Amino acid sequence: MAIVVEIDVLLAKRKMSVGDFADAIGLSPANVSVLKNGRAKAVRFSTLDAICEALGCQPGDVLRWVPDE
């Protein structure tokens, strides 16, 4: 099982920089990078809420499940 984080795609569609995004959700750019690259082990609901608010999206737009092959 793999959870794929789609923040890169959402940021590109909105032409938003990682720095601006980090400021909008209250995380450091380093922590945004951890999320973006799928290295995070967990995401707080408050962070997910801030991400969805900043990007105008739903949680399912941010996270996607891909089954093992």
C-alpha cells in the first residue's frame, strides 16, 4: 500500500510557490518538502485542513491511495 501526496500537482495548477504555500499553512518549507515528497509518516487533521483551505481543494485531492502490485 502506498499513499501518494499530490501537493506538487496542486501547487503547479495554482502556480503557487512552496514558500508561499508554507506561509499559508503555517509550516516551514522543509516540512512542506517532507510532505510533498511522501516522506511524512502522518499528517495532522489541522494541517490537512490548512492545506485544503490554502489550495481550495478536498482531502481526496491531496492524498491518493495506490495498491501494491
